[in-house]
Amino acid sequence: MTRRDRLRAVAQWLGLGALVGALCGAAAALFLWLLDEATAYRTDHAAIVFALPVAGLAIGWIYERLGAPIAAGNNLVIDTIHDDGPELPLRMAPMVLIGTVLTHLFGGSAGREGTAVQMGASLTDWVSHRLRLTPALRRQLLAAGVAGGFGAVFGTPIAGAVFGLEFVVLGRLEYAALAPALTAALVGDLTTRGLGITHTIYPAAPAVPLTPLLVGKWLVFAIAVAAVTTLFIELTHAIKRHGARLVPRLPLRMALGGLVVVALWQLLGTADYLGLGVPMIVRAFDDPDLPVYAFALKLAFTAVTLGAGFLGGEVTPLFFIGAALGSALAGLLDIPIALGAGVGLAAVFAAAANTPLALSIMAVELTGGAALPHVVIVCVVAYLLTGHRSIYPAQRLAFGKGGAPLATPIALRDLRADRDARRPPPPG
């Protein structure tokens, strides 16, 4: 490739990345504004949560009729990147936007990243097809759309760029998409902020020198993170799997899930575990009186909400689970509470999404450089201990977590299906 060809390629990546970033940033700004309005309304009118089962029935009915092609969500995005599948339906963006806002309005425990990623990917793929890009460039731009959506919705552009490269294939970074992904994440974040959106400010992690004793504590910490992450993944997938078998109609499953969430809300007598739960995340950084079981309650609320089919993502609930777990572990292990909460916030999602690098960077962007090297140690160990499972079953496995490369990358869902097929039937 000549110098002119390289310059042309770089200019193309930067131009397309900037276009994608602007689209992702504008979509994220609209989404975050609507989400803030929905959360504020629910907070002021708590009785609306009683209507969550009805909202589930309505959302499920719409998705059953219009949303079948996009029902796989983030997994559809991953499959499209790998398989060069058909164009992602443009209606994915407005449908997931409206569905997620309604989920939060009525109190469902869900996040934001799934919506941001799907909006970014669908808008990006619409651009790719209008410009008739090559399959290779289309894949790179889809990764950029993921990066732009993720970086814009959390205000963490560097983590967003790395997330777009890391979450597609477990064990390998997609460096071919580095330039457009970084551009899209930076432009997306600048666009969102330029439109007046502000992000949550988390307390800074205190500077703590690394010692052999502290390394041992972080290993114990990582084991607990891996155990909780595994529980979340398995419980959410089990609810989805058994729910679909026992209640085939999506509207009915969502209505039943809504009933369970309402029952839990009434049983506990607090709205702390509804919606995003950002106030509880911030509280985990400096409140030693935060209930030690708070992470378990948020895990249950979120697994039921997402397992039943409500729209949203896993990241912010996993931030809640991780920060609350980290706060509790910090007290047990004599670690500064703000450091434990910050490390836990990043590590649970890192293990759940198989993205330890992106989340280590995200911890620094959210809580400051003092989070290093602690967050890297916990993210990597928890990632390894969680095994070949993920909140995104479509993730391809290129290298086993033991280090052995695979001849052909395989989706984690197919790996699990193969393992289950080889399992001997129970006696009798």
C-alpha cells in the first residue's frame, strides 16, 4: 500500500467514524434526556410502578408483531459483524429507544448500554448500506457504531473505543476498526456533551500503594466478583430459557415478570432497586451503612426484568451490583470503601461481558488514575474465573481462557449447546 493509499484509508476512516459518532452522540443525547425525564416522573409518581405488568403486556405485544427481526438485540449486532448478515433494520433504533424508556418509566430494573449499542449499530448499518461500503469496511464501521454508542451514553470515549474492539471476539481485539472506533467514540461523546447532557460524577478512587497483602485481598475480591457475575448470567439466561418454554407468548412473559418486580418492590418497601439505581451506586462509594445484601437484591430485580424480556441493557445494573458488592467486600477486607466500590463497579461488568481492558479503562475515566493497577488485577482475574459464559451469548470465542486458540471461532451459545449435548442423560 502506497503512502497515498494509506492517507486515503485514514481519511476515510476518520470521516466515516466522525459521521457515525455524530449520529450515535445525537441518539444518545435524546435517549439520556428521555431517560432522565422518565426516571424523574417515576420518582415523583411512585404509583406508576403498579402498571409495570400492563406496560410489559403492551411492549411485548408490539415486539411480538413488529420486533421479531430485532429481538436478539446486542447478539444480533455481534452476529451481523461476524456473518456479514443482512442490514440491521433501521426500526431497531426507535423501537429499542421507546421500549427502554417505557421500561424505566414503569420501574423495570434495566440499564442503558444495550439501547445505546443497538441504536448506534442500526444507524451505522443504515449509513453503510446507503454508501454501499465493502463488507470489510461495513464490519469496521459497525464496531465503530458500538464504540460511539457506548462511549456517548456513559461519557467514557476511550473505554467505548476499546469496548467496540473487545466485545465482539473473546480473546482478540479487532484492531482493524481502531481508527473509526476511536473517532466515533470521541465524536459521539463530544456531541452528547455539546447537546447539554451531563453524566454522573463518581467519587475519585483514593491512591493506595500495591503490596503483596493487598494483592492477596484483590484475589479474594475477584473470586467473589466471579461468583456473583456467574450467578447473574446463569439466572438471567435461565429465566429467559424456562420462561420461553413455560410461557411462549412474549407479552404474557413480560406481564408476569412485571408482576414479580412489583411484588419485590412492595415486599421491600423501597424504590432503591428500580430503574438504573444511580443514587445507590454513588452511595456505595462513601456509605458504610449501605446494606451488605444490596447487590443481591439488585441482581434479583435485574435478572427478572431482563429475563422476562423488558428492554434495556445490563451495564448500569451491573455497575450497581459491582459497586455494592465492592463496598461490602471493602469493609470485610479492610480496603478503602471508595476504591472497593470503584473496582467492583468495573469488574462485575468486565467479567460479565468479557471486556477486562475496556472496563479497566472505564474505571480510570470514571474514578481517576488511582484505580490502577487494582482494577486491572480484579478485572482480569474475574474475567478468567467466570469461564466461557457471557451476557452476550453471540460472542465468538477465538482463544480459550486457558490460552489455547480455536481452529474456528465459535459462538458461546453454540459452545454451551455442544457441551450440553455431550452431557450424559440423568439416570432413570
